[in-house]
Amino acid sequence: MPGEPAAAVRNAPESAAPPGSPAGLAAVDREFLAAPAPRHDGSWRPAWEAWLAQHSSGRQAPPAMGAPGRGYPPLDDAPGTYVLQR
């Protein structure tokens, strides 16, 4: 929770992943990552949002629901009727 004295996050670059780990996987060994990862007070969300902005192509409209041309019409508007079932 932002503003909490104990709220902090550690961000390690992808290059901190141990050799031989899959590309982009930096959360393999907690102690391996904790040493080089600087501590930042507050939430992880600002760093995540910055990463998303840097790695995305921008906002765009979502694809159409279903595939009517292939015989799969949309069943309902989101979120669907299953959320109303008890």
C-alpha cells in the first residue's frame, strides 16, 4: 500500500536472470535477485505501468467478439451471464 512505511518493491532487470533461464524470466532465485535489485519505497504499479508503456504499441480497440464468419457468434456482452448465476 503506498504511503505505508513497510511498502517497498525490488525491481531487477531481465539481464539479472541466471544463465540458462528462459528469456525474460528474472524471478528464479530470490536471493540471486535480491542482491542486485535496488529497493524502491512504495508500490510496484508505477514501474509496471512504465514497462507496459515502453513495450506496447499504444492503445487500440479490442478485436470483435466471436467469429460469426466461422459459426461462432458472440453469446453475450461482457462479462457474460455466468457472473449472474448462483
